[in-house]
Amino acid sequence: MKPSIFITRKIPEIAVQMLREQCEVEMWDKEDIPVPVEILREKVKTVDGLYCMLSDSINKEMMEEAQNLKVISNLAVGYNNIDIQAASEKGIMVTNTPGVLNEATADLTFSLLMATARRIPEASDFVRNGEWKSWSPMLLTGQDVFGATIGIIGMGRIGEAVARRAKGFNMNILYHNRSRKEQAEKELGATYVSLEELLAKSDFVVLLAPFTEETKNLIAKKELEQMKETSILINVARGGMVNESDLYDALVQKKIWAAGLDVFEQEPVPLDHPLLTLPNVVVLPHIGSASIKTRITMSEVAASNMLQALNGQVPSDLVNTNILTR
């Protein structure tokens, strides 16, 4: 009898076919609407594998009701949507999709940085709204990118990829990380500094660190006040790393110049969110890895992890490796 799998969102057909060759597959087919929690809970009770998204919260109570669940394959690098400790206690393997999205996410990060610095969305709206009447010397002027100082918080693989792009723009590269990355320093000319020094010296503060209890509200009133009045905050990590109320105040009070945000504490971000009212905030709907090629590859990697686990192998991208000692 084939193992059963539930996929919580419509994914590329090539990944679905990979799974159907060896498994009984059921997939939530509403592309833009998450599977309701009550349906997800019922599916988790009986399936052997759960193929889920970052938007699906898989908590301890849900896993405790699982009767046959062996693996949770998360279509993302991050996995803070899953209670990893509870999964390990239950003997459930958890996998993610690292590596394959580094370059696409770095592309988006640098695109967001440039769009915010040069006010691209604002300028586009200016033309479309019929406000462009004449050329003017200081019309929609922004901040320079070439030769500026970038401060990267979280020098992982994506951080290093962003730094390579920054090097091409002759930027001075500062970084703060849990540990020093000597190879990155040698290859990219990056300089390791304290968080305080990074905030004080950077023209662009870019958040790329994992979301943990330690990084929750990492950027709040105190940190924003340490930044330059001309500096720009870019967040492509997780919304919970920034105190959004403090960020709004800092932008309104002109303590920093602008912000580019691909992530929010609540997603989708409410339309009445104060940050959406500010012209110096560029917002995106969490599309860091959203290139066609990357998303297809991610779906295949997640499928491969699922099949490895169900076939009694150690998945290539096992998150809770402590489960192997159980």
C-alpha cells in the first residue's frame, strides 16, 4: 500500500508527479487561499507525509493527534511555522529547502534596496497619476547605492550572495553575525562589526538573519535611533524581527530615510497597516525566492525530501537531525 501525502497548496506539476509515482497524493487546489486549519488538522491525523508551506502553522497539538505522520516537508528555508521540538518528540522528521533559493532571494533583496533608494515605485506612480509636468533638478531624488555602505545582519548563504552583488557596486560591506565568516571577509572584503557599529555606519541595513527568539524585535526604537537619518532599512528575513510600530514612528519622525519590506509580522499585511500609508516605504508580498525556476526547483527538493523520508532514508535537508539518535 502506497503512503499517503497531503499537499497544503497547489505546487508545480513536476513535483506532484514525482510524489504520485510512489504515493497516494491529495492536494489542496485553491492556489491563493490557505487550507483551513480544521481541514489541515483532519488531514494530519491520518497521512504519512505532510507537504506544507511557510504559511501553515503546524503546532504541537496538531502533531499529537497524528497517527501515521512520519515527515513534514516544508517548502521554505525557514521553519518557524513548525514546532520542531514537538515533531522530534513525536518522531516526525522535518525538512526544508535551503540552498536552491540563495541567488533568487539575493536578487530580490538588492532589487528592493535599489527600488527603495531611488524611489522607483513612487516615481512610477508619479508618471501614471499624471503628476509629471516637467523635468526638475531635485524631482524624486533618492540615495546613492554605488559606493555606499551596506550593513548585512545575518551573513549566511543569502547574506554572502547579497554581499557579492554589493561588491559589484563598490559598496563598503559591514556585517554582523553570530560568528565571524573569515572566508567571506577574505573573498568579499566584508568587515565584521558589532550590531551597534553596523547600525551607526551603514547607509543600508539589510536583515537576512534567521527568525528566532533572539532575533525577535531585533530592530526596535533603540536600534532605529542608532541609524543615520539618511539610512534605509531592508527586511527580507521575517517580519517579526522588526518592531513595526517603532519603524513607523522612526519613518514619520525622519529618524531614518526609508524602508523596503518584503515581510511583515502579519501576512498578508492588513490594508489599514500604518506603514502602507507612507510614501517612503516600498512593500512586497513576501516574494524573496519568487523566480519561476527557483520555485519549481524548491518544489522538487521538497518532494525529494518527502520521498527519501518515506523510503526509510535520511532526507538530504533534515532539520531536526537529533531525531536520528532516537
